[in-house]
Amino acid sequence: MKPSPDARLLMYAQMFKSRHFEASIKAAYLEGKQPLFNMAKGPIPGEMHLSSGQEPCAVGVCAHLRADDTVTATHRPHHIAIAKGVDLKAMTAEIFGKTDGLSGGRGGHMHLFDPKVNFCCSGIVAQGMGPAVGAALAAKMRGSGSVAVSFIGEGAANQGAFHETLNLAAVWKAPVIFVIEDNAWGISVSKRASTAIPRNADRAASYGMPGVFVADNDVDAVYAAAGDAIRRARAGQGPTLLEIETWRLEGHFMGDAEGYRPKGEVEGLQWRDPITRYRQGLCDAGVESSRLEEIERRERTAVGEAFEFARRSAYPAAHSAFEAVFVE
Amino acid sequence: MDVVIAEDLWNDEGEGVIATWLFQNGEFVRQGAPLAEVMYEKAGMEIPAPASGHLTILIEPETPVRKGQVIARID
Amino acid sequence: MSATPRRLTIAKAMSEALGIAMEQDPTVLVLGEDIGALGGVFGTTQGLLERFGAERVRDTPISETAFIGAAVGLAAAGMRPVVELMFVDFFGVCMDAIYNLAAKQSYFSGGRVSCPMVLMTSVGGGYGDGGQHSQCLYSTFAHLPGLKVVLPSNAYDAKGLLLSAIADSNPVIFMFHKALQGMGWLGTVPGSIVHVPVETYTVPIGQAAIAKSGTDITLAGLGVTVHHALQAAVTLLQEGIDAEVLDLRTIAPLDRKALAASVGRTRRLIVIDDDYRSCGVSAEVIASACEGGVDWLAVPARITYPDVPVPYSPVLEHPLLPTAAAIVDTARRMFHRKAA
């Protein structure tokens, strides 16, 4: 299923927006952390896991999703949240720890919840997979036709929850798609050094579902594979495992010296930036430069407005830390 | 004796930053003991004492430093 | 005994202890995520891969249940594994191996099969890492029979406790607090960087230490809260209150004798614990002190983190953390002086 010309422009817009968002987050994150990088300082404290380079995985999948489809994601969630349609202003405010954030500053960058578009993420590897299966079962029981998608890294494929949830999803014939963003590194440990077989898509057969591998961080190929899987799920044919070859252009977390990556690897990847490549492909297909520039302007403005909103937003009152532990 | 950031401590010509002094001004230090930690490009490096003696700190933590710079004296 | 100071961070002290143990005992090996070439995300295994090789310093997949379970089996087979659980918050995925296997191996075998395993794990927040990466969980582990749990407040104790833990034939949870670790990218409380002798030495498990002796009130702390207590003691002394700071060092088994001796003398107690309040170590310390029969001059108090998940935003998180100022206020009220 190839994307239509309109779908391609939409995907380009989302990838561009996502990358610009990450670049803006990176700049804001580094504020207050110079000259000595102290993670606790600045307007955005704590860890920061940027998704630059992995945009095709989020955008190609989410292009097929509705607001009532559920997505669970990981500690590297921004590109997926953006592609799913999470409220960008509230998300940015949350990352800045402000009262207008998605959870009033309680969750932060690894715990973004937007119930309006059924998006959530969490920080323990592979543990978002179970909830996706549950959301899928709920959809099936209600006959809503909606699906669930669980985004994970390739490191998660070695965690117990991965094996349990794949099996359970198949036993229940749940309308869920598991998407592995394979960026080849689990912090400092390579996939090759930690995974017994070269292709995680091959593991799907052990769990009674199709496994599909998508090469080379190609958003059109992701679109095609995800489209098939989501159509299968909506039609009641059960789960699929997608494994997408991608790469991260930044460290595991900001502050990561990346001494474990072979020399030249990151520079080499920058030459294969999936967004630059896609833009070139659009130009080659006849899309006017001015059209692309207009898209870029619009997305830069949207991101800029989200950041302004976040910075202007007030900090939460200290006593609000005690609220929302339970619901009434 | 000067305590210097060695020329071969890191590769490029950029600035590092002193993260922590392990001793206080005036303390006696032994040759070879780690005196301070310097961060360059997110990696931490130890600066050992080139001699034994009393330490005089010249550069405070969170201050950028260059290779070849004198950061303390030992007398 | 080396006379001139040699200051180490807790991270360096831990990797030094591991190097000594691995040199002396070929059955000691280290497993965990990123503990090989990276030397541990928190610097606990620096230099070990180069010295001892990949057979004994093993980077694992993200498979805690598997490799911690494997550590239990290695221990049963007579090896001495040291396994790293990167953040204590990750225990959810592998707790069975810890509390049902490691902790009960000796008991279920009538003492015939031991579990000489060390689980080292990072604890603590205060730097914006959010609810799943900032927890302490001291009492979660201390509560379970069959586990020893330690938490050093400084590099000297860290080296000695880790060597004791490795030598112990029982499972030891060795917690290290992120605010004390000495990583360049995270602030470190300076008091944790202390003189560490080059020689091999041990600090006994189950033995608290008097970090500062005093007569008027016992401030009992663990890990980072020991440093808050020491800071509070300076302020209190200026007001004529001579506080004794008790560094618990071992959470399980608690040194109830040292606690009894201290509160027996001072007859006032504040426990400072940055873990969740209810059912915490703070409660255990107060209950134990009371059971010892103290003629209290004031009702014992505890300063803890409250019963809420750790929020991300610093304006929400920081007011919840125990501080030296809170200790001073509580002590003043105990002496019927006006709180600031």
C-alpha cells in the first residue's frame, strides 16, 4: 500500500515537525547545564531521550491511526506523541514541568499521558506492551474497530514482557501491532552482542503471528507495512510484529558521551538522514520547493508556539504534588 | 609545582570544565593521588597530583579550562 | 595504613572494591547492563573489563529476570556473582529471583545451599528523573526475610561494605545513592568523597556508625540523609543543641544495639528517610527504639518523603525531599523552641 501524494506530504510535515521539536528540546535542555553538564539543572531537568533519526517509525505507523486507537510508547516518546496527535502545547508544557502540562508537571518527558488521543508512555523497558494488549482486548470486546500499537526498542525484545505479551496477544487474537524501533543500541550494548538471532521479526512465528521487517528507515515502506498490519487487526485477524530498521542520531540520553559507538558511525548516519532523503524524493517527484518551504514554515511556527506556551505557563503550586494520587 | 591539564588529555582544542575537586585548599596531597575530575565532551577524566605537597586551588569547579592551563599549585 | 589522604568518589570506591575481590577470588564475576565497556552507567565497574575480560565482566541483554535468576544459580553452584540492577525502580520485572529465590535459598535448603550474591542498585531522586527513576524502596527490600540490605553514605564505607557484601555467603542488596555517587553529570554531595585507604578492609554489615557524637538528640539517617543530618547538627550546635548523627549503614539487619545505645543516652530521636513514608525504614527505627524501652524526653519524629509518586517538575519534587532545614525545625520544636 503506497502512500498517496497527500499522505507523503503529511508524513513529511510530521517528520519535519518532530525533528524541529527535538532540536528545540535539545537547545532548551542544555540551558543551565553549561559549562558543567549537571542533569538536575536548567528548565528541563532529568534525563532526555531524543528521537532524532527515528521519525519514520512513528510517522509511517501513525498515519493509519485514529484518535480512538491506543498507542503506548517508551522513554523515547516525542516523535510518536507528535505523530499520534498529542496536544503539542500541553506536551511541551509538561516537559517544562508546568501547570498547563499534560499532567500538571507530575509525569515529565517519560510519562506523557494524553487520553484525548489515547496516548501514553512509560520508562521501564517493554512494560508498555501489556497495556497495549489490554486496550486491544477492550476494543475487541466493544466491537469498536479500533486497534492498539505498542512501540518498543529492539532491546525490549529480550525482556520477559515481550515474550509474554506476544503470546497472549496471539492467544486472544487481539487487534494489536507491536512495533520495534531497531536502532541497534541498548545504551552501550549493541543488538548484535545481546540478541541471539539477527532478526526480531523472525521471533513472531514463535508466537503465532506474522513478523515483518522494514529496512533502511524508509517511511514509505513503514507506511506500507503498518497499513497492512493495521488493516489485519481491524479486520479481526489478530496481532502483527513489525521490526523497523532505524537509527538514533543522538546519544541514548543527552549527556551520553557515546564512546561505545564505533568512530564515524554517527557522522555516517547523518549523511543518510531520513528526512533530508525524503525531502529530496519529494522534489524529485515534482513537489514544488515553495510547497515544502511553506510546510516547514508552518511546522516551525507550530513548534515555536508550543515552546512559547510552555515557557509562559506557570509552575504548578507545590501542594498539587499531593493531588491525583487517587481519583475520587 | 604547577598542576596542569595535560596536552594529551583530550583530542581536540575545545574546553573542558572542572567538575569536582577531591581535596580542599591547603590540604596535603600525595603524588599520584587523583586531585580533581575534569569533564570533556561528557566524559570524566582524573587529574593526578604531579608531586606531593600542599594544594593551592586556582580554578573553581564549573569553570571552563583549556589544555595546558594551570589549575592548581603544589608546594 | 596509608597516612596521607586519597579521596575517592563512591563510584571509584565501588569499582576498586570489585577489582580487589575479583583479583583475590576467581569465582567473583560481574553481570549487568552496560557494566562492561561503559564501566556502568553510574561508574560502578570502571576498568574491570580491561583487567578481567569478558568472561568475568558480562554485559547482559535487557533481561533482568534471566540474568538475576542466573546469578542465583551461579551462586548456588559456588560462584560469587555481583549483579547490577541499574535502577532500583526496575525491580518490578525481576523481583521473584530476588525475594523468592535468592532470599530463600538457604532457608529452603536447610542451610545447605547458600546464595553468595550481591545485587548492586542505584537509588534516590532529586534531579528530575520522574516517578519511575527516582525511588528509594529501602523498606521494600528490608522487609523481606533472607536479604541483607546496605546503603553507604560515603566512599570509605562503600568500599568496605561492598567487600563485606561480596565475602558474605548470603544475598546482599548493595544500594548506592545517586546524589552521593560522584558522577560528573549529576551533582554529588561533597561529604561522600572521603579518604579511602588503598588496602583491603571491610566494614561489617549490620553495624551502624556514629558520624558525629552528641548528647542531646539522635538524628538517625541513611545514605544522603546522613549528610542532611550532619548539616543540621552544625546549625543546632550554634543554638546549644548537641546532636548525635547515627549513620545506619545497614538497613537490614538494623543495628538495634547501636540505636538503643544512642537513644538511651539522648532520649530524643528524629529519623530522616528519603523513601516513602508509610511502612518505611523510619517506622521500623522508631518502633525498634521504643521496644528497647526508652524514657523519652520527646515523642520520636520522622522526616520522610510522603506517600506520593515522585513528581517530575522540580517545584513539585524538591519540597517533598527531606532537608537539613526540616531537621532543624523538627529538633527545635522538640526542645520547645519556636520553629523558624
